[in-house]
Amino acid sequence: MTEFRVCLVTVPDREVARRIAEDIVKAELCACVNLISGIESIYHWQGKIEYGDEILLLIKTQQSCLEALDARIRLIHPYEVYEFIAMPVDYGNDKYLKWIHDSTT
């Protein structure tokens, strides 16, 4: 199993996306966050089907940072129940993975 992770977090708008991204990069909990606009989400919430425009944060980090990263996002994120999913990186450019390693605490 690899130590590197890509995390998915959705947020309601660009202001929240930037606030979270800047905070977690400055805290060295991740090396990089991509903000991907144009996400439309359709989901169950409180017994109804909901529709919403969101921004997806694509976060590159290490396994050892996941708990602190999730806790830090929890402090800022406006949703009562927010998406935080971490997926292992099975393969990557050695130099890029070293950069992730060197950029995170």
C-alpha cells in the first residue's frame, strides 16, 4: 500500500474552496489542491433529492496527514455532512511523489 493519497472534498462556492485550500496548504497538510468548478451534485438529503452546484477540491497528501487534514477541514467547512474521501495512489511520477512527501508534515 502506498503512503500517498488523493482526497475529494466538495464545497458550495469558490470562496470556501479557496479558504480551505489555502489553509491546508499553509498548514503543510497537503502539497496541492486543485479547485475544479462546474460540478453538479444530485444527492439524497433529509428525505429529498437535492441538486446543487459545487466545486471539487482534489487534494494531494500522505496517509499520515489524513486525520489532521480532515479535522482541519471540519473546522472551516460549512456543510453539516461534508464529503471527505481519500483514495490511495497506486502509481505516480517519482519526482512528483517526492514533492508531495517533502511538502507535507
